[in-house]
Amino acid sequence: MKRTYLMTGFPGFLATKLVERLALVPEQIDCFYLLYLKQEQAGAEAQKNHFLKTTALQEEQLILIEGDITKEGLGLPEAMRQELASRVTHLFHLAARYDLATSYDLAFRINVIGTSNVTRLAHTCVHLERYVYFSTAYVSGLRTGTVSEQELLHHADFKNAYEETKYLAEVRFRDEIGTLPYTIIRPGIVVGHSQTGETPKWDGVYFILNALRLLDTFAPLPYAGRANALVNLVPYDYVVAATTYLSHAPAGIRTTYHLTDPFPHGARAIYEMLHVVYYGSYPRGVVPFRLVTSLLTPRVAKRLQMQRQTLDYFVHPVRYDTSNTLRDLDGTGIICPDLAELIPRLVTYYKTKHSQIGETL
């Protein structure tokens, strides 16, 4: 039987990239049901048209459905819910509130209630072969030391409402999943393509590149403190390739995967690599980290296109075990590249795009 996919969070970045990857074997695909919010209609239609031009997928294989995961039945008409229940074989739940500065109530409604609603729909799918839930490595909150893929429950606090509600969502997911065949994906901080550096989004670590660009006349710049907490940066093509394989492999059933860097670099080392590639010189001197945070006023943060909460991920000491991931990807050729090889490509892409579109970046 051909595969019928339901994907939430369209036309989001990872949802779009997953469709592109899955479309490499169009003969195995019945169709994609792509769930989008009403306000995302124009983007969803544009992305569908892009698929029709750039992939082997046909019009009838790309079905856009307007819905809302925060509503019962995802806000879908009864006829559509019945159609999904009778046809869907693979459900990818990516819709979430990813904003680190989000309010708790909004994040809870989308991440926790929304996931529960999707799981309820999953239980009606009579041909379901896999329910792939996108969590995050950061459900670990403020835990320190090594966190294994088997672990979830803990009593540590959280850096922000995003982490806390994703944690509560995964707890509820596990309570409500029953006997359904699931796979949980926990990515780290996603950056650009490992070979081209290409990225459509400039959040996360890219605020450092924004700072290097804006402070170009002051180079070389100092290190920000002496902390060297491990930071998990993973290229999106690794996340997409690993997810595609693990969500269809028998080993992935009822398994959780950290899609994080198996050999992560420290924050100080990452800053140094970015500085060297961007300026051609090493940082000079050190300024206290607390001074950096004090200078990060809302105006400066906006200029750097970053959220203050992002800094928390560069000072928190935690390591993510990837035993399940390494075991089940062994022999596939799907490997997380070393960040030292990736950074020059990220910087080159960043500089190229900035030279083309200037301050709009």
C-alpha cells in the first residue's frame, strides 16, 4: 500500500523540507495532506506550487487542508476527519509554538492542547503505520550532566515557556499514545544546510553573525566570558534525512531520538570558529558575560535579531546522549557533520545573502 501522509505545521520550514525529501520517491506516495492555519493560506499555496515545479509530485498528491490544532478535531469538517481516518498511514506532527519569548498560556494551548488533539485524531486512523512527533532536546529544561533519549520525567525548572510546554506536551503524548506506533524526534538547535549553508531563517546562533557584522569596525572582538558549555547545533539536512529514515524504519517504532551533535563543541569554541572565519583573526581579550547580558537591551536585541533567552543555551551545561540515533542510523550514511566543517559554509552563505539583501536580513 502506498503511503498517505498527514503533516501539521505546513508551510513551516521543517515540514516543507520533509515533503521535499519524501518526494524523492513519488512512486511510494499516495498523497500528502498538509495542514495549515488560515492566516498561512497564501504561503501554503505558494509552497504547493513550488513543489509542483521542483518535485515529481502531482497536483492530486498535494492536498492543502485548513485547520487549527488547538481546536477539537483540528477544526476540520467531519467529512475531512473521516477521510483522514480512512487514508492516513503516516502522521508527522510538527506544528508548535517555537518562540522562546512566547507567553505560557499561548504556548500551552498550541504545544500541549494542540498535541493532545492531534493524538486524538491519530487514534482514529485505521491504517496508521507511524505517528512522528517532533519534540525537542530541550524538554530536559535545566537538567545538567548527560540526558539520555530514554529519559523524560524530571523536577528541574525550565529556561522558558517553550521548553516547559514542550515538556508537558511530550509527557501528555506518552500518556495518551496507547499502543500506536510512534517515533519521537528531539532536535537540537537547527542551522543551515551542511553543504551549502543555505537557510531560510536567521534565528538561534545567527545572532552571533549579526553581531560580528554590525561590530565589524571594532574587530577583533573579545570573548564573552570564559564559560564553554556544550551547544548543540545541527544542520537541517541531517535532521530531515535522519527523521525520514527513522520514521519509516522498524527500529524507530516506539523509540525516541536525540537529533543533536554526538560530538558537540563548546560555546566559547563556536564563537571562536565564527570569529576566525568571519574576520580571519582570533578574538582578543575577554569581557565578563554579565556585561554582555547587561548591554543586551531590547533595542540591541532587536538590532541583532535575537531573543535574550537565546543566550541561556550558550551557558547551560548539559550533554545529550545519542545512543539510539547512532545505533539506528549505523550503515545508512546519515551522519551529523562536525561543526568545524559546517561553520565556513554557514558564514559564506550568510555573507552572500547579506550582500544581496543588506539590512533586510
